[in-house]
Amino acid sequence: MAARRIPMLGLVFLLCWAATTQAEYMKYKDPKQAVNVRIKDLMKRMTLAEKIGQMTQIERANASSRVLKDYFIGSILSGGGSVPAPQASAKDWVEMITTFQKACLSTRLGIPMIYGIDAVHGHNNVYNATIFPHNIGLGATRQAQTITSLGFLSLTLYSEIMIRRDPGLVKRIGAATALEVRATGIPYAFAPCIAVCRDPRWGRCYESYSEDHGVVQAMTELIPGLQGDVPPNYAKDFPYVAGKNNVAACSKHFVGDGGTQKGIDENNTIIDAHELLGIHMPAYIDSIAKGVSTVMVSYSSWNGVKMHANRRLVTGHLKKKLGFKGFVISDWQGIDRITTPPGANYTYSVQASITAGLDMVMVPYDYPAFIGTLTNLVNQKVIPMKRINDAVRRILRVKFVLGLFENPLPDPSLGDQIGKQEHRELAREAVRKSLVLLKNGKSSNEPLLPLPKKADKILVAGSHADNIGYQCGGWTIEWQGGSGNITGGTTILDAIRSTVDPATNVVFSEKPDADLVQSNHFSYAIVVVGEPPYAETAGDSLNLTIPEPGPSTIQTVCGAVRCVVVLISGRPVVIQPYLPVMDALVAAWLPGSEGQGVADVLFGDFGFTGKLPRTWFKSVEQLPMNVGDKSYDPLFPFGFGLTTKPAAAVQN
Ligand code: BGC
Ligand code: BGC
């Protein structure tokens, strides 16, 4: 009896094993299958609830394992400043994301979620990450090539011909940023912003590389930096992410975000199709050719039509005409803002946006309302299933291309990438190249820069001289940025102190009075002033003045001592009234955490090579004024920037 039972049992086991392995082979889980095959296989298994879940992105703060599982949530984001804990370490981030991801993987189909974050100048929400210059500074960078063999002639060549755009720098910044983002377990960055800011009154002007679309197009090199280079013969217009050290990118904000009237944020861009396609669209074409994974829609309107409801541009142009195959994501509550006031008719918002062609919605809080509303609209056949399938196919495509199904969990071994020395050196290089020298000496034969390292006593003054938060600007640690030691880095004052000769006495006063300035016999002064940090609408400004005590510090110091003013700002600001009193003026934009780059150039270890990525106006009444305009009467034209030779070249 017992002897007969054993082979029987064996057979039963064998059959069971065969049955389970059969059930367990799911094509979509097989990395050897083609992406399209995997998508098709997975989609035929998905319910409507699972599909709509994929289209839903929620904020970290209201995510939990329960919510992720019950609603089949497809994506989570960190909004500006949204972190697991103040000064969270890479380990804290990795733990949080692992918990979220495990919840998603435990669902019936185990579709991994994609976590996204604004890493817009380095991994800026993360404590002690490397903070690179904001985009406007990168738009100023040029590659200086020194030639040694031409003797006297080389000086001219150095300053004129040999200074070229340097998109390779931006690409390296993308790669470094990707590593730091991955170090926190995150595979997706909401960058680059490829806005072409046509009016500096816009509070997001610093997120734009330039008023010139050609510069913005060149700077889309951030995309292959973040995602890796699209290999030759790779499917055209397909999203591409090379591997585990890269992240999916997001070109934003589609389209015309930088063209709104008076630079009012989220407002109306009133231009004809010719201008829209000629100025604001080109960098999207570059982005797609470089395999960008996602595109974010703009809050703004084009000729009165909200972009979040613009089917002609999102579906007709971006998806059909340009052939974009990644997914289109809304902006934060972007669909709510289709109506005035926001959320006034949420059903309409959902209908209009999904019909327009949006694939994923950055809800980010009221997901039951979004999911419930969209489900009803599909059940009532207001939104066709075809549209839902297109959205989900695109989202899954990016997830497969990203390798999320194979590697859904964070790699804890990358922790030491955050703020590492090599990245800080790269940021320092970017700072050096981003500086634009606007004035050097009251007459051309008395240049003040480069400054001598050896002097008896020098004065460093101004609100922005010793403030990491101020030199980083908005989108740093907090959404709006902050003041003081909000994260690691080198202030400009620290940098000056470590650059000058040990015998030079450096006196620092944030707001020196006339007495201090006049009684000290300073050899020269460095005044560092500018705009306080801001982000988005809070940065809109109709007057573009730098607040007090900036102007009075300039007057007090420069009225009495030879001075260079280092301006920290997200855009050109009103400077003409103070220009005569200054001996030298440097536009340093928002340089980020590595203030050493400023000192490197002020003291001549490197030459000035940066060129204005924007037109510098005389008065705000002239705005908008961009290069190529019929009446163009700038204080400093687009492309302007004086040069100095690096100390090494001077010695040669
Ligand atoms: C901004 C986007 C950003 C998103 C998420 C929005 O307010 O417009 O640029 O990616 O928030 O933080
Ligand atoms: C978030 C940002 C977002 C903004 C939109 C803020 O509360 O932190 O990420 O861009 O809201 O208005």
C-alpha cells in the first residue's frame, strides 16, 4: 500500500509543480520579451481600476501601503521640500521608498510604482546633496579653449573666437544628478525645464536656460546626462533610460510657459502659431530625439486655452506630429486649475485633461476624487477606453524601459553619491563658467579684476556674502528656498577667505555703515547682494528691484572703496542706477552650494568666460525685450560678457 502511494504522490507533486510554473510564467515579467510584447501581455490582464491607478500620481505625504494597494497607485512624488524627515539621509529615503514599493509589488499584478522628484539643480530637496547653478547660470556657460602657440595673438583669440557653448558640461551635471537621485532610491526627475523665458518678470525665469531657443535646445544635453545616450539604431522617438545609475527625465512645461504676458506665472501666452512653434517648441523636438521619457504640461494657456485642456497641442502636436512615445504628466493640481477658481468643476477638469491626451495626473492629494471621477467618465463612455489604454501603455512603456520591473527597489550601495567631492568639483566648475563679467574698471585701462590675493585689508559686505540658502535660491531644501545654513556647501565669504593670501586681513560686515567703510583703509571691497530666494508665482515681480539693504550697501561701500559687486539673482534686475558707482560688476545668477567657483574667477585662478543668456534691460518699462526685437536698446545685450585671462595665461 505504502509503496504504491509514494509514486502517486510524486506524480501529484509533479503535476502541481508544472501547473504552478505554468501559471507563474507571465510574459510581462520576462525581460527577454520585447517591451511592446510585455506591455500587451500586462494590459490584457488589467482591470479598469488597475489601469486608472497607473494614471494616478500622489504626494509622498499622503501615501501609505494601504492606499497604494487599495487604489493600485502608479506613481508617487515629492513636491518641493517634501522629505521623509528633516535632513533625511540617503538611508532614510531608501527605506521610505522600499516600503512604498513593496506595497505596490504585493498587489495582484505587482506593477512597480515610479517615484518622481524635482531634481532641478542637483537633487535639491535632499540635505547635503550637490546644488548646481540654476539653469539661467548654465545658459551662460561657455567653453574657453586656450591656445599657447600663437603668442600675442592668442589673447584676442582667447577672448573672442575660442569661447564656445559647452553643452557637455550640462550633460555631466545630468549624470551626476542622476547618481545622487538614484542614491535616494528615486528613478525619475522632473527636469529639465526647457522654458524659453521671454520676460524676466516671470518668477521662474531662473529655471529657464535662456531667452534664446538655440541655447535652450543645446542645453537639452541634460537629458542624455540624466538618462544616458540613446544608442544608434534605437527605436526613434521611444523613451530611453540606460541603466540603474540613470533616471527618467521630464521636459517641462509644455508649451509656452516662458511666454506669458508680463511674465505672470501660470498666465496666458498670446502669440501666433509661428512664434509658438519657432520659439517655444524646438527644444521639445530635441528632447524627443534624445529619448526623453516624459513631458510635463504647463499651467499656462496659449491664446486663452489652458494647456492642460489643449488636445490640439498635446495629442495633435506632441504625440502625433512629433511622435512622442513616452508619457505626458500633468503639473501639480494642473487639471484642477483648468477652471477658475481651481476645482470649480472637477468632472470637467478630468474630462478635458484626459481627453486632451494627459496620461498621468499629478493629483496629488485627493486621489479618491480623481479616481472616482475618471472611473465614472469611462463607465459612462464619455472617455473612451481607447484613451485610457493609450495612457497606460505609455506609462508602462516608461516603466519597462527604466528597468523598474527588474529592479524595482532602491540600491542602498549608492548612498555615498550624495554631495560627493567629485560632484562638488563639477558644480564648482559650472559656477566658474556661469559668471558673466559686465563691467571691469571705471575705464578700460584700470581693470579691477582679477583681484590681487595679497592685500593689507579687504572688505566683504552684503546680505548674500555668507548665506548658502541665498546663493542656492528657490527649489533648495524647501520649495521656496531658505536663508542661512540650510544645507552643506561653501559660502562666497568662506571661499574668499580660503583663496586670499594668509596675510590678507578679510573684514566681513553684512551691512557696513559709512564709518566702518571709510575709517579702515581697505585695499578693495567685494559686495555680494541680490534677490532673496523665491519659486514660481511668489517670484513674479513687476519692478525687478533688488530689495534693501542691497542698494544702500552698494552705495555705502562703492562710494568709498574700489569695489566689485557680485550680484546673486535669478534674472537681470534693475542695476543701471548703481552702475556708475561700481568699479566692477559680476552677474553670478544662483550659483548653488559651491561658492568657491566665484572666488576661483574673482582672484584670477580662472578667467571670466560666461556670456549673457538674457538681455539686460535698462528699465522695466522696456520689457519684454529680447534679442532680435525691432527696438532693442539694452543695458547689456544678449551674449555680452567681458573676459579676463586666467592667472596662468597672464604669467605665460
Ligand atoms: C511645478 C513643477 C513641478 C511640480 C512638482 C509644480 O508646481 O510647476 O515644475 O515639477 O510642481 O513639484
Ligand atoms: C509644492 C510644490 C508645488 C507647489 C505647486 C507646493 O506646495 O511643494 O512642489 O510645486 O505646491 O503650487
